[in-house]
Amino acid sequence: MPPFTRGVPASPSSGSQVGGRGAFMSIISRWWRRNKVALLFLSPWLLGLLTLSLIPMMVSLYLSFTNYNLFQSPDWVGWNNYINLFTNDTRYIKALEVTFIYVFVGVPLQLTLALALAMFLNRGLAGLELFRGIFYIPSLLGPSVAIALLWRKVFGSDGLFNQLVSNFGIEPRSWIGDPDTSLLTLILLHVWQFGSPMVIFLAGLRQIPKEYYEAASIDGAGRVGSFFRITIPMLTPILFFNLVMQIINAFQAFTSAFIVGGNGGVLDSTLFYTLYLFIAGFNNFQMGYASAMAWILLLIIGFFTALFFLSSKKWVHYET
């Protein structure tokens, strides 16, 4: 043994570092060999996720802390955009109010109608596929510009709705132009798009074993009792899914408000959140301000989604 190494123990740290690095690279190599084909097929989606979602989201987050008008370089303003939204912008508070009314009135009414029609179709009607397709059509056409234009015509001063209500002695008026009823017409448009949750409810109803209802009838339970003790508990997973999805969609509603109400309607009665975001970003060129609104909307949707998931432990029942 050379004299300069005699009696000096070998350093354990250098060997462990080399061994740890080698083990880590070995794990990465094995993972790559097992998954390289899957990653190859997933690469278009991963590329789209990165370039069309993640990078724009990060840019939007940065812009939300700036003053940016599309024509000049972003000017960092910190939290000013967020502070101004809640302290100086009365239209923003109005947009929040209108959107919350639209969501928490329209979604329960829509799901109630969807469940009622699903139970009607589940009674074994002849031509079920035909009726199911007919009732699904509103969900396909509802978010379109054409239906929004038709809705504005129907509820206008000379529209079909006035012709119907005049038979009952109700004075004709512009239901779209009246700030007391304009939001109600858009809620009715949302309720009319019941096709998608109805089809999902119908699929859930057809999975409930008929033996449960037979046992309940033997025990003396009527239709109402069976509905609340069997149908609703068995449908809670489907109800939970429909509720979360429709809440998310309702918060993002834009086309109907933009076509029917223009820039918010009379007295901003139809000023939806997304519509005001559009006005701030593309009409007023306040892209930093609009980005801040977009991130607050993301937090609002995330809050209610998390709330539903946390509360689902108490009211959503699974067979297991």
C-alpha cells in the first residue's frame, strides 16, 4: 500500500454518491425502455398540452400582474389588477352577481328537468331511441349562435312568446330588453339544454336493479318513497357528476349572453363573467386586467369543485 494511503479509510460518501447516481440512471433507463412506445403515441397530446395549455396559462398568470394593452410591453403592477377588481370596479361585482344567479338557479332547474324526463323515458316507452335522440338535440344546438339569435327573436317585443302569453291577458313586452326578466330568459335557455345530463341520468336509471323496487313495494313503499329511498341514493354518483360538470359549464357561459345581451344588456342585467372578461380584454385592450379576471374565475370554479368533492363523502353513495 502506498505511504500516502496507509491507514486512511476510504471515503464512503463518494462511493455512495456514484452508486446512487448510477441506480437513479438505471431506474430512468428501465422506465424509458418500458414506456417509450406509449410516450411516442402520447407525444402529440403532450405537445398540445404544453404549447396550447401550460405555456399560455403561465403567460396569462404573468400578465395578470401587469398593465398590458397588446401594443406596448407589459408594465409590472403587482397585485393592483386584483385589488381594483374588488374595490373600484362596480361592473365586475355586477358580473359576479349575475353569474352566480345564473349558475345556482339555472343548474338545479336544468338537472331537475333532466331527471324528470329521464324517469319518464325509463318507463319502457316504445321508440325510446327516437325520443332520446330528440331530447338530446337541445344540448347540441343550445350553445350555438343560431339558437341565441332565435332566442332573442322569440323573447323580443314581437316574438312568439308574447303571442302565447297574450292569450292569458299578459301585456306584451320585450322580455330580453327588460332588466327584470332578461336574465330569466337566459336561464330558460340554459335549462332547455337538458339533453346531455338527461342521457346520463337515463343510463344511471337503467342500471338500478328492479329487485330493489319490488322489495320496496312488498314492504309497502309507494312511488314517492321508492324515489327518495332507492332512486335518489342509487343515482347520487350520477347526480354528483352532472352537478360538477354543469356548474363548470355554466360558469363559462358566454355565447348566449354575448348574442342576446350584447355588452351586458340593459343595466348590465345579462353581464356574465366571461362576457365582462371579453369586454375588458378585446374591447378595452386591458389584457392584464382580463388575465386577472380569468385566474379569479379559475379559483372560483376550483373552489366549488373542491367543495363538491369534499362534501360528496356525506351524500354520494356507492354500491361498495
